[in-house]
Amino acid sequence: MSQNNSSETADFGFTTVPRAAKASLVREVFDSVAPKYDIMNDLMSLGVHRLWKHEFVSALAPRPHYRLLDLAAGTGDITFAWLKRGGGPVTASDINESMLEVAQERAAGKGVLADIEFLPADAETLPLPSGSFDRVSMAFGLRNCTSKDAVIREAYRLLKPGGRFFVLEFSQLQIVALEKLYDAWSFRALPRLGQLVAKDSASYQYLAESIRMFPNQERLKAMFEDAGFERVTYRNLSGGIAAIHAGWRL
């Protein structure tokens, strides 16, 4: 399945909604799941998301003089891993303030508040000057954005020449033999886990649907290129359940 291309509507999982309504609907989902988000990530991926994020931060290649913009920063996993590996200052941005509040609490506990600017904002239109960052990252957030093209263009604008944009996102499974098992896990097990742990099955039903509506690996690569990125690559993780996309602003 692919993103709804109408200028007046947008996909919200398998449902079509008015384009202007999607951001608030997504915000409601993450307001609901924020307190249990980290626990649910472990349950949903059987802990594998931690390995994916480790690979993702390795690809970012943190350096003390690099500035990172962490989009859809959520509860801060990528931000904290970047700093732990010696990366420079981070602007952690998310449209959802409930998620950033969890990240701020975690940052205080880790003693790294001084290294992070928290920015509640829409990734499609960020109040930041062009050419400000050496790296822009987005882990498991792009599929929730109303205009994915706008987010990719904004990442390009905010990067310095020679900077790179990295996206870690669920993608298209490449192993046909596992498709039925993957569908059963996504559409039967996840909503039940959501109800059991977070008292919210509907949000996890949406999350499963949003994965299926997200552009596949080749389509997302083309979207990077359309925004001006060069030397665009992607690497499948766990047979394509997730993938790391990367592009240079040259």
C-alpha cells in the first residue's frame, strides 16, 4: 500500500482522514502510549528494536564537533545513544510534548540535560535556521507524518553541505515465507498487547496499519532523491522488517 496522494486527505492507518486532522490524531495516539512506550517497543519487537537503533546510531557516526537534529525524538533513545558515543550537542524535536516530557525526565536522570535542546515542533516546518546541522536523524517517526516529502525537504534545508540525513523506519518485509506470521503478529498480537500493557488496543492497531501504508524501500529512496539528496542508500534490517535510509546533502 502507499501514501494517499490527495491534497485534501491523508492516510491514518488504513483510514482516510482530512489532511488537516492527521497531526492531531497522531498526537492523540502518542499521548496515549507515551507512559508505556518504551515497554511496548520491547514487547512489539521482542527487543530487536534495540539492535536496530544500535546499528542506526553507528551509521550516524557521532563526533564531538557534529550537531545532531533528532526528529521524532520520542523518549530520547537516539539522542542518548548519540551522546553516549561522543556526539556533539543535540536538538531533540517531536510534535508530541508528552513524549518529550518523558525524554526530559530521562535526560535529567542521565545528567545530560545541558547537552540537549528540547523542541516541540512539527517536523514539516521547523523553526530552525538553514544549514545548522551535520546530521539529521529520524527513527520510527516518518511514517506518522502527514507529508513525508515535506519532512525530507526540511531535513535537506537544515543540513550543512556535507551533512547526512538518516531514517530508521519499518519497511517492506523481503522474506515471503514469513509474511503470514508477520501479519498475524502485527494485526492480532500487537493490539492485544497494547490493551494488556497500555490499556489501548486502538493506538497499536493504528501503528500496525501505518507500517503497511509506508512507502517501500525503493519508493523512499526515490523520495530522498526528489528532495535533492545524493548518494542515497538503504540497508535492510531483519529481512526488511526495518531499514536504514541515508542521503547526503552535497
